[in-house]
Amino acid sequence: MSERKARSTATVEDQESAILAAAATEFAAVGARRANMDEVAAAAGVSRSTLYRRFPNKDSLLLAVAADAYEKGMVRLEESVVGLGPREAVVEAFATGAEMVSTDPLLSRMVLEDYEVRNVTSSVNTLFIEMVTDRVADTLRTAGATMPEDRLHQAVELHVRLVMSYLENPASEPERHSPEYVRDMAATFLAPMIY
């Protein structure tokens, strides 16, 4: 006779946090295609039925993990530019974003390596670009940008699209991945667009 698993007394929020953390680890380790929902449930300490009640399929879980990673990344970018002027903020945000993607296993997998992730998240790419653009524009305005609102949004959207392209198709020369190179590129080409 098998033992029945004790009912979890964790709150819905705690369960969801545990699921997202376990899923982030699973997606980072094996990618979207090979990720196993049973492994996620076990690592999160929830039943399969609880996992599927919160996230009916792997794609919905992947989108939730991506949204969580986005929010944490945006908070980190915003914190990295506190006290900087708008042009310095552009450089620091670009350098911090590049460093996050190259060192965080989940972000690296999602942005650079896993085409399955891109296939799922491409359906929200336009919304993602708009959300990031709005948030970065607000951050640059707080940092002191004085340019007209429409011009600020246009410049930031261009930055976001350039960053996405740069990260999805990185340069083949290793020296072009160094923090110094990234900062110099951002200072030379991106920062002058903001005033």
C-alpha cells in the first residue's frame, strides 16, 4: 500500500513561487523541450494536479517563468541606474542587461540558446517590447531625460530592439563580449540618442 502524500499547507502564493523557481531551474538545466512537468512538481513540493491547476501546460508555465524573469531583470536594471543621469543610465542598463544574460543560466538559455523558448515567447514579443520600452523610458525620465515623450519612446524602442538583436545574434569575437567593450559600445552609440 502506497503512502499518501501529506497535504501542503503552503499558501497559493508560496506554491506559485515554488513552482516558478523549480520551473526556472528545470528550464535552465534542460531547456523547454526536455523540461519535465513531473520534475517541476516534485522540486516545488506540489502535486501534479496542483501544478496543472496553476499552469495547464508547459507553454503557460514557460510564459510565467519568462514574465517572472522579466520582472526580476527590470528591477535589477532599475536599481543599477539609481542616481545616474540619463546617458549614464543607458550605458549602465545596457551593460547590466548584457551581464545578466551572459551569467544567469535561465536568461542565457531563454535569450541565447533555446529556440523552443523563443518559439513560445515570440507570441508575446511585441507586447514585451512595448512593456520594456515603457519601463525603460520611465526610468530614463526619472534619471533626468528631458527629450519629448514621443522621441524618448522612439529612442528607447530602438535601443530595446537593438539589444534583443545583439543578444540573440552575438558577435563571434570573444573580445566583443567583454564588459568594457559593451560599455564602450553603449556609450558611443546608444547614450547619445538620449537627452
